[in-house]
Amino acid sequence: MEIRDKDKITMTHTGLLTGKNGKKVIHVCFERKNQTGNDYAEIILPSRKVVHAKGFEEGELAQLQLYLKDQEKDIIKNAKQINHDIIFKF
């Protein structure tokens, strides 16, 4: 399965959050428009576990997980910056 350019997937993520086991996690969301609304996938780093998905096929989810594996260091760096910015805005 190949993700096509015309699908225009948007990725957003949280800052560092404390997961159920007390370890730090980041929630990463992928969205794209479809004819009836949006396809959506939420994947947690660092495990790359899919916690919610609607509209993405299994092969596409696997590609998103591989993308996260390749981009993990940058996403973690950005998530830490989000936390830093929030702390120092208050």
C-alpha cells in the first residue's frame, strides 16, 4: 500500500505526557480529508502503538509507524520544546 501525494496527510503531536505506566509518551495524530469527513489515526510514541484509527488501511498505518520510527528523534525534540514553551509562558 502506498500513501499518495494527493491524500495530503496532516500530522500533529502533543508535548511530553505521562502515560498510564508513568513513562513519558507523545500522542501523534494523522488526518486527511475524505469525501465524508476525515480519516484519522492516533499513534503513541515511543511504542508506535496505534490507539485509534478510522479510514486508514492497515498498510497505510504500517507506513505511518515506519515514518514515526524515522522521525522519532525530531518529534521528541519538538515535544520537549512544546513543554518548555508552555512552562515558560505562565
